[in-house]
Amino acid sequence: MNEKLKYHMPVIVCVILFIVLLIMPTGYEGAVIYKGTDRCAARVLSVYNNNIIDTGLIRSGEQDCEIELLGGRFKGQITTGYNMLNGSLESDKIFAPGDKALVVIDYKGDEILSVNMIDHYRINYEAILAACFVLFLVAFAGKTGVRAVLSFIITVLMIWKVLVPLYLNGFDPIITGFAITVLLTVIIISLVYGFESKTLSAVSGATLGLLVTAILGIIFTTGFKIHGAIMPNSESLLYSGYQDLNLTKIYMASIFIGSSGAVMDLAVDITSAVNEVIEKKPAISAKEAALSGMNVGRAAMGTMTTTLLLAYSGGYIALLMVFMAQGTPVYNILNYKYVSSEIIDTIVGSFGLVSVAPLTAIMSGILLTRKKHREIRANENKSNIAPKPEAENI
């Protein structure tokens, strides 16, 4: 396989995989609760708020909206939509004239039975944001940007079309999650390097780092006595007919899945650094190359571990403010199970990052120097075999 084919082959494989994932059913498309309904966007023409009970921050009751349906089988019709308020700032929404809403229409034949106001319509803005991101990435990174977009889409589809259905079908979350994470690691890193020795070394280091994270996650989740119901909305699964799901194992798998992006990033950085050293000094030994990679890893680990801390703690600022406002002692805070679960996420994920640096450096040193030394010997053999030019007669 020549160098160009090695580099472009992952793109061809990913395009095929993208098409397969796009058309592949999840098996959960025909939900009973959505049969006999139609979904579309609607424009709010007027609102009736007299049925809303307002008690300061909390609102409950019902908001009635006159709406114009903008799509679906009843496009153009004007009807009344109902917005139920549950007294929750997190989930409730209030509409105003001119707003665009996503609605679900219950109907029978050509008659509209009721219209439920789901939420403000955001899909158009989400599409604009995604398009701007893709254009900016491609404009800045060129062909590499296209590969990055492809890896992003493949990751989303793999999670939605493969990982989530397998979890719902009762497959072991740890084994399934680890297998899919490793597969995504291979796909993403091969899009960066192609089918090269660099891909093998980066994937090997990242996989070993993920394995360390998975083992530590299992040990400390069990030791901390953390139940998987700590994950937001997880209990809803049990009440939806999936009471046999092992939420704790799903939580354990989420630990190494959540840190896998940072692990891949560090593995690629170290592999690239080691490869650059070997290209500049072809005769370097595997030990020297590995030591160079470890030096790079030491510098990167200082920021990478903080990256995980900020990523996880950023979503809990409001909770930290509640603790501060209530004067909760730190001793109590650290003992709460939802705080302990975040400590596991952060520290175990950081363990994986710390381990991936030396592991990737060692694998890169062994694999890349071996490849370079083979190339050197092959070139030397070619030069020895080549016929020598005849000496000119003087």
C-alpha cells in the first residue's frame, strides 16, 4: 500500500461507515407514545395567561396560545396550543407572540384533537451554529478540517445509533463502552495519520490509558459505594420499563468514555513529537525516543489534568454556589455521593491521562524507531545492490 493510499483510505472507510450508520435503524424509532401524532414548527400569534398561577419565581398552571402551524399535514391551519407549566424553572417555558415553537399534534383523520407546545423552536439556530462551525474549521484547517468534521459526525452517530441502543438492549455497559471507545479511537486517529505506524502507536497508548481508567473507575466506584442513579435522568430509565439496566456499570463506563477525548489528544501529541524526533535523528534508539516522548508528556500533563477538572466542574457551578450560600462545611461536601462521583470522574480520568503519556511514549519509541531503522536498512541494501558505474578510460 503506497503512502497516499494509506493516508486517504481512512476517509473512504469513514464515508462508508457514515452512510451505513445514517441508514441503520436503532430499533426504537416506532415509540408507541408518538404514534398518531405529527410534529412541526408553529408561530405563536397570541397568548392567554389567565390560567397561570404566578408565585414569584415559580409558575404553574396552563398557558393557552393561538398558533399557526408551519409544517406537517396541517400546515397553514390556525389552532390553539397548550403549554403546561409544572412549577420548574428548569423545564418550564413561557411563550410570547411572535415566538416560534415546536409542537406535537394529536389528530384523528383530518381532525386536530390537541396541540402540545413542546418548547421553543431552536433547530434552525442549531443548524446555523453547526454550519458556521464546519465552515470555520474547514477554512482554517483545510483538508484536515474536513477529516475533523467527519470524525465528529461519526462519533455522534456511533453514540446515538450503536452505543445507546446496545445499552438499552442490555449489553454489558463496560465491555460495550470500551469496545466502541477503542473503535472510535482507531477511526479518529487514523483520520489524522492514515493507516501508519504512528496510528498504531497512538492507538496502543490511548487504549492502554483507557484500560487504566476503566479499571480504576470500577475499583473506586465500588469502593465509594456510588450508585449509577447519580447520573441525571437515569432513574427515568428504570420507570420507563428498563428496570433491568445496570446503572452503576453505565456510570463506570461513562468515566472512561468522558476522558477518552483528552486521552486521544495527548496520545497524538506525544506520538507526533516522538515521530518528529526520529525524523530528525534517524539513528536514535527506542529508549532515547521514548524518553523524549515522556519529556513532552510531562509538559502536557500539567494542563491536561486541569482540563478535565474544569470540564467537569463547569457544569456544577450552581451547586457549588448553593454550598457556599448555605455555609455547608467542606467535610460534608466531600462526603456527598454526587460530589464523590465528580471526584471519581476527575481524578480517575486524570490517572488515565497520566498513564497514557509514558505508555504512548514507550509504544511510539518502539514502533516508530523500528520502522525507521527498517527503512534505513532497506535504503542501504538498495545502494549496495545498485550497479556501480564503469570507470571512464583516460
